[in-house]
Amino acid sequence: QEVTLELVVHPESPHPETVRLDYGIEDGIKRVKIRSCLVGYFLRRWPIDFTDDASSNPRQHHLYLANKSKLLRSGVTEWAFM
């Protein structure tokens, strides 16, 4: 099953425009289609904050996962976010 990750610039980013340009974010969201079984691996390979409240360090995690709850409802397992 494929799911779509919705990645946005981390809300606390000190350089949001640079992050937008570096990751090719258009219209505020970068959408990445991926198989649901690979979500956990993908989140750990890219600098993505997938906490519920965007509490990770924005200098280390340039992007924020905006649709975590939707992914969980669509069948992505909890372990992907641990």
C-alpha cells in the first residue's frame, strides 16, 4: 500500500526559505509517495521531525511531518514513529 508523506518546513526553522529551496518545497508542502512498510526507514534517513508537537531541534530536523495522524489511520504502524 502506498501512502503520501506531507513534509513542511519545520515550524521553528531559523531559515525557512533556504529549507524550501533545498528540498524543492512548492506551495508549502513536499509530498512524497512511499510504500507504507518503508515509512519508518524513510523518516530516519531524512532530517524529519515526526514528533506530535514539532519539539525536535529545527537545526537538525529541517522538515516536519504534517500528516502523522492521517498516516496512522491509514495503517502505517506505530513503530514507524518510535
